[in-house]
Amino acid sequence: MANGIPPRTLDRKRHIVCWHLSFLLFFIPSVDGNIRYSIPEEMKKGSVIGNVAQDLGLDVKRLLSGRARIVTGESVEYTKLLANKGTLVVNERIDREQLCGDVTPCSFSFEVILENPTELHHVTVEITDINDHSPTFKRNEIRFEISEIANTGARFSLTSAEDPDVGLNSLREYLLTENGYFVLKQHSNTDGKNYAEMVLQKPLDRETLPSLSLKLIAVDGGNPQRSGTVNINIIVLDANDNAPVFNQSVYKAAVMENAALGHFVVTVNATDADFGSNSLVTYHFSDMDSSMRDVFAINEKSGVISVKGAIDFEKNKKYELRIDAKDQGGLTDSCKVMVDVTDVNDNAPTMSVMSFTSPVSEDSPPGTTVGIINVKDIDSAENGQVTCRIEQNSPFKIKSNLRNYYTLLTDAPLDRESVSEYNITVIATDAGFPSLWAKKSFHLKVSDVNDNAPFFSRAAYSAIISENNTPGISIMTLNAKDPDDSQNARISYIFEDANIGGSPVSDYVSINAQSGTIHAVRSFDYEQIKQVDLVVRAQDGGSPPLSSNVSVRILIQDQNDNAPQVLYPVLTGGSLLAEMVPRSADVGYLVTKVVAVDVDSGQNAWLSYQVHKATDRALFEVGLHNGEIRTVRQVNDKDAVKQRLTVVVEDNGQPSRSATVIVNVAVADSFPEVLSEFTDLSMHDKEYNDKLTFYLVLALAVVSFLFVTCLLLIIAVKVYRWRQSRVLYHSNLPVIPYYPPRYSDTLGTGTLPHVYNYEVCRTTDSRKSDMKNMQAVSESLVSVDGADADMLHVTKELSGNFSQMSTLQKPPNNDWRFNQGARPGPSGPHMPYGTHIRWTPKSGTRAAGGPEVAMGTGPWPQPPTEAEQLQALMAAANVSEASGTLGPGTMGLSTRYSPQFTLQHVPDYRQNVYIPGSTATLTSNPQQQQQQQAMAQQASQQALPPPQPGQPEPPKAAQTPASKKKSTKKEKK
């Protein structure tokens, strides 16, 4: 229980007061769109203060679109704006005593800012007090020592109680317990605070009452009421009947804020009429709250009041002090000291950035908003008046449209190429003396726009290239610059449409679009074109693209690629020209002048003349630079009439080129003498020229004859080979020449004791067959019959045909070979010599053999004799002439054989003809042929897989020129 009131009752009453006060919110409309709310302190977090949107007449959508926000400038945000609802709610605990102290009314203000367009609304929230504090005394007891001779009516100041509450809830009155000596009187200060004095109404008698104990009660005016008490102990002293007296009841002083410690404020003075120790007076602060006790100090003996702590005008603008003067007998007097605080410009402005936009496009018009700044200064009067400016010279300005709000704007067009970034420093300065300032830096970037065309460092370019250059050589590189950025600065180089001598410029030079390097497309000739003038366009990659042109001149530098040409003297038509020199010519006589020119230019065209050969070198000389031929000495009678000089004309190029000219000089005094001499000379020259012409014509005839002969031989060989290929290609007659085997025991190696020679079989289109020609049989073989000469001729001719055909064949195909059983002769790979042939039809599919081929068991017939071969050939020829068709199994010959040779005249020694190396049998008997074909098909179906559709028939043998020649010889025999 405190002060006789149960705590539970006090809490209940306090909650009731808070509940009622929470409904006392009211709205005070203000001019200029300001609104004001009033709420009690200690409201719960989230409690609604008011509907800002409704009170300002705004729509909730406007709050959301305008990004409505609260700007307080304080470290603690007591309120929060719910933009989606338009309500203002409590954000932090609000303690009025902590927020305002003794200041009434207590309120705090803030601004509600909306953008697009910018709006500013001032909101003030007043905090009303609730009785949440009880009066308290700074000391637990008050002690007095009062003389017994104290006069009735003597006053004794009592310690004041402190109650942080204000208004009705603040300290209202003091109560003193009942006694017969003292009564309580209450007073009020100018600030409204109450203090009490204890007045003696009855004289004290130390012998009767040496001490007295009382209680002082401080009561506030709240509901429920709160109170606080302090004990008063009074000690009665012996006689001291005069109290100190101040010379004035109120003292006034002024002090500057932020005054130094120990700074003098004022001196109070009190006097005591007593004598001796009872007249000694000491000074004390009476009833000073804790805030002032830390600010001021008083000298007890001198009464000098000085500064003890920091004085801040922004916290307290005035101080009221009460001073007690006390003598040794305990008598006191009191006075007031009023201290006014003078404001000093000790607070610099503060800056807060509300919004800032970076980067800004360089094509932004002047007046574009970059940022919004809030500036405050808590000083008063002129010390709190703030102006803003931009520190450096930049295309920006700052403008104030609202109170304490400044807008940063562009003041001139921006150019990113000149300045791509800005460091903008805004300085806020107050009007105090000395003035204080604050600054804020903004780093603003400027974004690029394609507003600059590429440019060249020079108005025109020129380059020099030597003639006879290599095509593709680099001539020069152009370099254009674009101050824009990124894609806007990417440059491409293009030739403008132009013609050079009627041809497009691209026929002469080309340019790299990325690097700007110009290359020569062709080799230049200085004598044809001396310079190339063109225009190059540099275009950036912006949208739309910008471009600029530059003129380029390419000068062709001359090279010494032309020899000098002699214009005079000139020998034409075989006529002889001679210069006459009289025998009386003196030294330096001008004989003639050699005139020459060089189509080159510069030093390549500088000509020098020298005598290369001369009949008499001591007689003439030629000018080195002018070509004048002059006499070196006096001409005499011993000098020959005919003088011949060979003059070399040489240019000054590197390397140098030259030309020669022959100058004939006649040393004579008369023309007949010259004519007789030079007639002989001309006849000699004519004979020499005639012989030379004859030899040249003869050589030309011989070369022409050899060329024509070689050409005819080549044509004949080509025709002969073409006829052979046509005969082999179109022949339908199977010709099967038989070659007797040769045996040799000298070269046998390995498992085979002999070297074998195999027969060669040819079919239709055999020039397309895959064939491999091996080395021929040893030359040491001995013939077995008398037909070796003929057979050797046929073999050589056939070998030549095979060699020719091998050049026309494709490489061997590995998809088909004779198996080991189907190879003629001994099996196995031991065949060091001989000829191997693989047959391939036109369609590319090789014909398969009969069943003997598949199984390797085919018959090997005995070789026929020459008589049998001749009879078979003649019979085949007669059958071919009679029927006009070729029967199967016959060997064909041309129709030049006489029709008298028929099949009836020739005995049929052997009707079946076998192809060596194969099981196929050619026969003239149709029935026998059909039986053989049926047997072959049956065996093929059993031994081989079924043929693929479209597989061609086996190729037929073709007639070769060798077989024709052999048959012709046999016919003659």
C-alpha cells in the first residue's frame, strides 16, 4: 500500500483512465492542410490514432500510387502509416514524460509525403498525460535546526516533491501533519510548480520541546489520487534571534548556451544583523531538481553562481533557481535567481535524402528531377534558417518548393561524352554567426544516347604504295573515333560508291569493315594510274546509325620497271645513217646528240649516257647527262673514215635499266668520200643480213617439220588405241586363244617344284575387268614345238593389250575372288609368275561360275592342237556368215574368210571348247549346251546362295586383235 491507497485500486483506476482517454481522440483541422491528433500516452503498439486518408480527403489508392510515407527526422518513429488502409497507428511505446518532460502541451510532428505530384501534409500528434507517476521527494527526510528565540512567523522552506505528470495529474498540494507550532503555506512558481513553506506560529521552547517530528505529504490531482511523504525532523537551537536577509528577492542573469565550465552567472548576497559566528551566512540551492543541480553550482561562502554542466538552449531556454542564505544559528532567508539562456548557433543543419535517381539519360530536358532532400536545423531564429546551394559549377540547380524540402534539378542539357559522371555536392548553410553547414554528395551517372557521329582525326588521309605491289597488301589503316559508348561506339568502315576510270573502287582496293585497314586488290601500274581517290564512310552501330566521311588519296609510287627508249638516232628500214665530222673539227666539236626518254618518273627517269664501244675511244666522248657526242681531240688524217660508237643510255633507278644505240660517224670533208666508204659497209651488212635471214628461215622450217611429225605420230597412236578399245568394247565373238604352258625348273621355290604359267581368258568388255599382270616367265624357257615364233608374237601383243587395259581399269575389288578350289592348276597361293584376271560385267556384279567353280572340282581339258584350233575357227566363221548370228559355244572370226569353208568340210575333232581357269564350256550343240546349263544351274542352287535380283549374266569372251592375227597367219599356212 502506498500513501494509504491499495495498489490494486490504483491500477484499476489507472486502467479506467487509460480506457476513457483512448476514446478521446479528436481531429483538429488546420490551415494549409495540417491535421492534429490527440492521444493519451502509453497506448498499445498498433493502436489506431486516426484515418489520415479520410481526414486529408484522399483516396487510399492515391496513398499507394503516391508512395505515401512518414518523414519524422527523429531516431524513434512513434507512429506508422498503413498506406493500404489509410490509418495512422502507434508504432512504439510513447512516454510523455520521456518525450517532453515538463513541457505542455506535449506533441510531436511529422510530414506525410506523396509523390507524382509531390504533396506534403503536416501532422501533429499531441500526447495527453495520464496519472502514472506518484509525487516523490528527493530526500528521505528534512532536517531543521531552529533557535528557540525564532520569531513567530519565521518561514522554513521545505523540499518540493517532484511529479513527472502534468496538468491535473501533477502535484496539487502539500499537507503537513497537525502540530501546535507550525503551519504550512503553499506557493507557486512562474512555471506553475508548487512549493511549500513551514511557518512558525508559536515560539519554541528548547527546554520544553528540544525536537519535533512532522510529516509532509505531497498529493497530486489525478484520479485515482497519488501521494508521497517525507519526514521533517526539527531540532531547537539556542538563541540566535536575527535571520539573514537578501538584498533583493529576485536576481536575473543571462548565460550563453554551451558556456564553459566555471563560467560566472551571478552573485547573490545576504546579510545577518547578528554578531560573531551568528552573522556568518552560507548559501545553498533550495529545492533544486536534479536537472539543474548538474548545470549550476554556488559557492557557499561567496554566493557566486557558476556553470557546472552543459547548457543547451534547445532543451531549456530558462532556469529558475532558489537560493537559501543560512546563518550559524539556523536562521535562513531565500531568493530567486532567473537565468535566461541565450541561443548560440551550435547545431549544423541535417540533410536527409528522400529520393535520388541515377543514371539519368543525357537527352533529359532541363528541369528533370534528380532527387528530393529534406533539410532541418534545430536552432532558433536566424540560427535555424537554412539555405541550400550546389558547391561546384555543374548543370544542376536546387530549388525549394516546400518547407524544409529541396528538389535537385537539371539546369542545362547533359552530354555524356563531355562528362559521364557527376559528383554533386549540396551544401546546407544556416544564417547564424558563425554559420554552420552540412553537405551531401550525390554520385550521378549519365546514360548514353547515340548523339555523336564517328569522326576522323584528320580531314583527309593519304598513303603511298609502290607500283607492281602484291595483291592483298595492306596500304593504310583508318581510325575513326566515336565518343559514344557500347554499341553506339561500334564503328564499321564502308567505301562510298565511286568509280575510278570507269571501274568501281572495289576493283582496286578493299577495306576491312572492323579494323578500317585498306588492302590493294590488284597490282598497280604507275604509268596507267598515278593515284586513287576514294571516300570512306565510318558508321556507328546506334539506332538510327550516324556516319561521317573522309577523303582518302592513295598515291602510286613509281618503280624502275621501264627501260629508257632511244628517240634519236633511229635505224629504220635497213638504211644507214651517219653523222659527218670534218677533219678540221676542233676539240669539243658537237657530232650529234643521243635523245632518249624514260616513261618512269623521278630519279627513275634520270638518264646518263656512256660510250660502251667505239672504234676510237680517244676521239669521241658523250655527255653524261645531255647525250651530246663531242670530239675529245683534234681530228687528223690518220683517223678512219668509218667510226662506230655504241652508246649506253642508263637510268638512275634501283636496279638500273639501260638501252643501247649505235651511232655511225663519218670522218670526212666531202660527201663522195663518205658515200664510197659506207657503200662497202652497207653491202657487207646486207650480205650478213641475208645469211642471217636464210638460217632463221631454215631453222623455222626444221622445227615446224618436227612438230608436225610428232603431232601426226601422236594422232596415229591415239587413233590406233581408240580402234582397239572400240573393237574390244563392241565385239560379241568369244575368242579363246590357247597358249601352251612353259615349264622351268630353275626358279621353283617353296613347296612347288615348278614355276607355272597360266592361260589368260578374255570376255566381252574385258577392258573393264579387274586384272593384275604379274612378271613374265623366265626367258630361259625352251619352246616345245615349231610355233614358238608365232606364239611369242601373240603373247607380246596380248601383253601389250593387257598393259593398256590395266591403265583403264579400276583398282581391284576385294569383294570377290576365285576360291582355292576354283583356281586352275595347283591350288594355293604359290604362283610367283603368271597372269591373274577377275571378270566384272558392265553392271559391276561379277558372274559366278558353275557348280565346279563353287566346289573346286571342275574338269581340266587337254590343250587342243593347232589343227583343232584352226578347224574350230573356220567352222565358227562359216556359221557366222551363214546365219548372221553367233551360236553359243563357237569361236568367231571376221567375214573375210571365204564362204567355201563350211562346217561340212572341216572335221569336228573337238566340239567342246573349254576356258582355262574356268568350268564354263563353250559348245556348238544346242542340246548339249542346254544340258550343261541345266546342270550348272542345279549345282549352283545347291552350292551357292540364291542370286540377287537384277544380277547380270556371266560375261562373254571378246575377240582380240591377237586372235585375229593368229588366225590369219594360220589361214595363210
